[in-house]
Amino acid sequence: MAKPKPREQGGGQIAQNKRARHEYHIDEHYEAGIALEGWEVKSLRAGRINLGDAYAIVRNGEIFLFGASIVPLISASTHVVADDRRTRKLLLHREEIDKLLGAIERKGYTLVPLSLYWKKNRVKVNLGLARGKQEHDKRDTAKKRDWNREKQRAMRAHNRAA
């Protein structure tokens, strides 16, 4: 008898918050689960999420995700009143929550969702412990990115000529 193939475990990227890397210095990364409703999971499979304005806060010793917009599918949410910007609970270990709470309150950090992805058929959120960038930091980052791009072009041109 043939051995059954292992089922695809997901691992695919659902959404990414590109603006967060531009606006913040990311110091640490945390992986958190997220409490979702059924219609939200179906919408995520269709890729209908926006993390642009999302952030996470600690309230009563729990962490919640605010501002993430999951647009409901018309076919999947006919029997419920779907709130696309509802507050969603993030699932972390108590030690991680305490550590994050200390960093947020004492050092002035912000919790920013960087990406959503599938892991073993569950949705995970990559949270970044972040500090805000100043305007000059953003300009420096843009200059470095442009310089690296120009270096790559020059190297490719040099390799073609050789």
C-alpha cells in the first residue's frame, strides 16, 4: 500500500506591511496567532486584507490587533454581519506579553504587524517591536537603497562586458 503524501502545510505569505519597514526601526520579531472568525479565514485565503494602518496594543494583559481590514467575501458572509475592521485578539505566551508590555511602557516601543502567513493551516502574525524613524533616517534608508541598486547595475554591466 502506498504511503499517503503529506498534506500541504501552507507556509505561504498572505499579506505584508511594507510601510512598517519604511516608518519604523524593527528591533525584535515575534510570532503570534490570531483569533479569527470563519468568514475572515475565507477572505484571507482570497488575499483580501490590508495591514497598512494596523497596530497592536496591550489591554488588560492581552494583545489586540487594531486597524487591520479584512474585506468580507460576499458569498462567505451572507449569514453574519461582518465588521471588516473589528479588533482581533493576538495569541502569545504570557512571558512574551510581559516582555512586550515592559518594552512598550518603559522604552516607548510600538507593536506593528509586519506580515500575515500560513503555518500548518493556521494564520500567524509576524509582530515587530519597533521604534519610529525620524525624517532624516527615512532619507538615509532611501539613499542606501538607491546606492545599492546602482552598485548592482554597475556590477551587472561590468560582468557583461568581461
